[in-house]
Amino acid sequence: MPEGHIIHRVAREQSADLKGQPVRVCSAQERFAEGADRLDGQVLTRTEAWGKHLFHRYEGGDILHVHLGLIGKWFRRSPEEAMQPTTRVRIAGSDAAWDLTGPMRCALVTPEERAAVVASLGPDPLRRGADPRRMADRLARSDKPVGLLLMDQAVVAGIGNVYRSEILNIVGIDPRRSGRDVSAEEVEAIWAEAVSQLRLGAHRGRIVTMPTSELPRPLARLEPGEGRYVYKQTHCGRCGTELDVYPLGGRTTWSCPTCQPR
Ligand SMILES: [Zn+2]
């Protein structure tokens, strides 16, 4: 599942391509045909990302809500290129078209519905002015494992399995430790690392958590999965210890018994 860094990157790129102009909106599927008709010809005034949620705002007041879910994807294409039959919606400007396939959600929403989605989310490390106190409060009040809490979008928005594994390794916390046993200093460290890692991910366009100096080869030549400390690794990228691998909330989790003692 794409984590928040991808949604923020897409919001930025779509804004650069489409904002401020009337867009052509169409769909290859019956499912969103009515919505596409309604948006067609409207001026896109704003794109915004909140965690894994993307909103487009249009001049007429309409709001499009997209959540990619597990298999959804955006593709940037030329406006002349034909749509694939799997395209739920195409939003095209003069120079680029953005095609959406397989989203968990693609719907027009009211301002109240948009506000309810935003209100349900914990702070998003990629939003300027995000307040980490809500995340700290939720962690402090829960017996659940911190590795599980960090993937709960109501605790912190935008983090999925890859980032929670990597961030907890970097700050040295075992994912099975309960939220209330994470100290205030450690919560601060988790937040700071989340902010810097998601920014790096949005910049690089992929989740590579190691700094350039630690990469085994240049970024452009990395194999899939390289440049990470624990996620889908066998040995810790920081100290070389063999990793513990176990399910947490139904998702495979990796942690280092040396860097993240229980
Ligand atoms: Zn280690």
C-alpha cells in the first residue's frame, strides 16, 4: 500500500500539472461516469494530501476524494494517450493527464464529509504545523504495541508497514512494546524521524531510509528493497544482527534484537 509520502508527492505533481485550468474529466468505467461528467470542464483550484487521503477541490465547490487502498495507482500520461479500460477516472490538463486505477475510494464528497475524514486522522508528519501531541496522547493511553499504533491512521496519518518498521529500528524501540511504555522523549524521537523520513520519501519518490552515505550503490541503481534497515531484510542494516520476524496485527514485522532490545 502506498504510504503518505506518495500521496503528498502526487498532490504536488498534480497541482503543478492541473491547477488553475479547466480540466477534462472522463472515466472508462460506469462506476464513476456520473462524477466524471460533473467535474468535466471545471477549474481545479487545489489539491491536498492528508495522510493517505487525497482531495481535489474545484471552482464550483465540488470535492473529489481519493484513497488508493492496497492496489490503487495514479499514472501520469500524455493527454493524447488512450485510457486503459481499468481507468476509474482521468483528469487531464493541457500538458498531462492523470489516470487512476483500482482505488479503494474515488467519490465526490461534501465539505462536511471531507472535514470528517480529516478530523478522523492523527497528525500528518508531512503537513506544516501538524501537532504531534495527539499522537503522543494516543500512545500514552494505549496498551497496544507501538508497532501497531503507528499504523493506526487515527494515531498518526500516512505511516504504513514499511515506515513503522524502519522508524522504530532507527529510534531503537521494539515494535511489541506497549504504547504507554514509550517515554515522552522516545515519542519525540519517533515524530522527528517520521517527519524527516516521510520528507525524504516524498523527495526520493520511494522508501529508501538510509542516508546517501550508507547506500550500497547510487539511489538510481538500487535494487527493490535495498537501502532499508529492517523491512523485508534478513539482517539489521545498522549492526548486522539477524532480525526477529513476526506478525503484529496481521502484518509481518521486522526488528533487530540488538538495536531494539525488548
Ligand atoms: Zn541492529
